[in-house]
Amino acid sequence: MTALLIEGAGPVRTVKLNRPDRLNAVNEELHAALASVWGILGADDTVRAVILTGAGTAFSAGGDMDYLARLADDPSFRSHTLADARRIVTEMMAFRKPVIAAVNGPAVGLGCSLAVLCDIVLMSETAFFADPHVNIGLVAADGGALAWPLTMSLLRAKEYLFTGDRIDAPTAERLGLANHVVPPADLLDRAQSLAERLAAQPQQALQDTKRALNIHMSRAVLSVIDFALASESETFALPEFRSFLDAYTAKMGSSTPAATRRPSFTPQVV
């Protein structure tokens, strides 16, 4: 099963995180795909707007445990992965076309970061955000520490990143992490309708307006991202994170070994 799908035809595409049996937790394949998909869609002149969502009941539960264990144990793999993490952030900021997050369920860790890096966030009433990096011994490098202070007060960003507390949908809307809270049954229809409306706008005006706005974000993010990712890399190797992994493995039983091949991404278009 392909971990990331590109669905639809015409001017709107839906990018779907597609590991529903694991609540769309990010593994090696999905992480590499998320780093590549923006260049693929950006080069397709028929695409004028994008919806980002998750298959099944979750947007994304964050990092897959086997994947996180390999990041802790393999410095070379960690270096490649954090380079891809930087690429995900910078390519999403540079992507010319509007991206609507349809947050259909829990958006945790990287899942939360992906949503907040989109241009407009529609959130199901049953969804929530959380960034538990600090709780498990990691620096919140690839989204929370970068983008949250641009959407809410610095004090609020510190509170939620330091504690890892959940942010329910109404609170996310009030804080500025979401534009609208939507009944679950209406979420994808609302996202599709909005995407079609944006796709019908004059494209140069829309895309250059997005670019002008994202210059503000880029200047802030690029001043922080290299320190944040380097710090996260260090925390992967610290005893606190290993203690978390050992406790989780003991609770859940033996983990499945992670694959050793670093995959390329060929999108599956549906």
C-alpha cells in the first residue's frame, strides 16, 4: 500500500496520508514522500489547489515507533531524515499553490506541523492538535517551534510545546491554529468547495499574494530551523528518549524491525 496518495483530477488534488491502520503515523516511506510531493505537484500546471488530509479516522498520529527507534540508533539515517524534515518545511513554504488542511482526526507531532504549515486549516469537531516532542525527550523542531509562534502568542506556544497538552478544535480555532471547525461529515466537502473556489481565482495574483505572505514566515522559520533540527538530532541520542522507547516497547511488546532501505517516492494517483 502506498503511504501517500494523490487523488482527483482537474485543478484540485487531494494529498492523503495513507496508513490508516497505524493512524497515519509517519514511517520512512511516508516521510520521504512528504518531502517529494510538493515538487511533483508544483511542476504540474494543471494543479491549482491542494487538499491535505488523512485516510481513516486520523490526520496523523506522529512518528511510527519503529521509525523513531531507528532514528535513535542510526546516526546516518537520522541525518538523512532530518534533511528531509527540513525539506518538508521549506518546500511547503515555497509551494506556490494554496494548500488546505482538512484535519479529519488527531494531528500529533509532525501531523500537527503539516497542518499548521498549510495555508488554510479546516478542522473536524472531533479532531485535536498536540505536539508531545518534549514529553518524549525530543526538541520540537520541525513545526511547533517554527510555526506556532507565528499563529498564536509566544506564551501560548510555549505552554503547549512545553506540556504537550492536546488542543481541541474549538481552542485551536480560538488560538489561530485553525480557520474553521467543521462537522466531521462536512469536512471534505467544505475543503473541496473552498479548493475549487481558490482554483478559480486569477492564479498569478493568488500565488504571488501567497508568496508575499510566506516571506514573513520564511524569514522567521529559516532563522530557527537549522538550530532546531540540530538540537532535535542530539536529543534522539539522549538517555531520556531511549527510556521512552524502552518503556513503550515493554508496554506494547517487541517491535517490528524497520526497513533498511531509504525509499524514493513515486506517487500513486487515484
